[in-house]
Amino acid sequence: MELVYFPSRCRGDLPRALLFEAGLQFKETRIPRDPSWPARKSEFVFGQLPVMRLDGGRRELAHSHAIARYLAKLTNPSLLGDTIDEAANVDMWYYQTDDVFMFVIIPFYETSASVEQLFNDKWTSWMAPFEKALSCSEYLANGKLSLADYHLFDIAEVMLHFKPQLLEQTPRVRAHRDRMAARPGVAKLLEYVKGLPFTNSGNF
Ligand SMILES: N[C@@H](CCC(=O)N[C@@H](CS)C(=O)NCC(=O)O)C(=O)O
């Protein structure tokens, strides 16, 4: 398996985490995010990354969530829920994490006082449903580990680096991040991405 992404964390970490958690061997190709990138976009089905190359490059799977779901099905299908109802609950939490992730990555593209203000104003309300869910379970959905937990971890990681003081205001999300970070595969991920920026825009 070959994961193709930029030399950054952002949407690369979810597939990376699942690969490490499953102990799968993979190759990672990092495409420089520099003036040569626009000419390379057409190499990829949607002109964006991450992409996973399968079957020695004969198949290409784009979209971090399609890749994540594929890896979950392949290595630990329970991450997607064990019944239809569980799966619906996992999807619900997973899609919510992605809605919030889209906000949380705004500073990758913009730096302004208004972004800081947005985070100060909104972080606790974005996190409120997660804090509530984590008050009765260690996990977001069905009382067990799911894909949604990995994507909440991605959100918390961004905040830990961007505005750690805000993460401290949501102690259950903070504790959930620490529990996830202690998982052997996630610990390997953190070692693997050490020093990688979250983005290549230069913002952070
Ligand atoms: N929904 C897609 C979003 C992919 C995406 O936005 N990729 C960004 C990097 S995180 C990208 O390729 N940007 C370069 C470009 O659009 O030219 C996913 O989850 O994979």
C-alpha cells in the first residue's frame, strides 16, 4: 500500500493512524507543496490528496474518509459499528467530527485576529456534544472504539498545537486525546509525524 500526501499532517493523519494501528506495512510518498504541485494535480483522480494506491498502483482511492473506511473494513470492521444501528451511530459522530475538523483547519489557510476570535468564541460549543458523550463513555459511539474517535483525536491534536489553552477548557476531549495517544498504533503515528507541520501553507 502506498499513501500519497503532502509533507504535512492534516488529512494524512487519519489514514496513517489506521495503518499504524493495524500494523500494516505501507510506503508513504510525500509530494512537495510548492509551485510544482498544480502541474501534478492531474495525476490524481480529484486533483487532491490524500490518495491511497492499491494493487501496486493499479487502483487509486482518494478522499481521506474513503481511505479510512476502507482501512477500517479491511483491518478492524468493528470501527464502523457491528450492527446497522451501531454503524448509523458511528456515522453520525464521524460526520460531526468532520464538520468540526473543517472549522478547526481554517488557520491552516488564514491567519487573522478573526480566526483567533472564532476559536475563542466557538471551541467550547463545538466540543459540547463531544464532552457530553464522553461524560458517560470513554468513546464517542456505542461505548466502543470507532472511526469517530480517531477523527476527534485529529481535532484535538490540531488544538493541542494551535491553541492548547482552549483544549484545556474541554477536559473530556483532552483526556480522550490522551487515551488515544496512548494506543500503541497512535503512539507510533505521533512518533512518525514528529516535526511535520500541520500544513504546508506556512501558517502552522
Ligand atoms: N475531502 C477530501 C479533501 C482533500 C483535500 O482538501 N486535500 C487538500 C490537502 S488537505 C489538497 O489536496 N489540497 C491541494 C489542492 O487542492 O490543490 C479528503 O478528505 O481527502
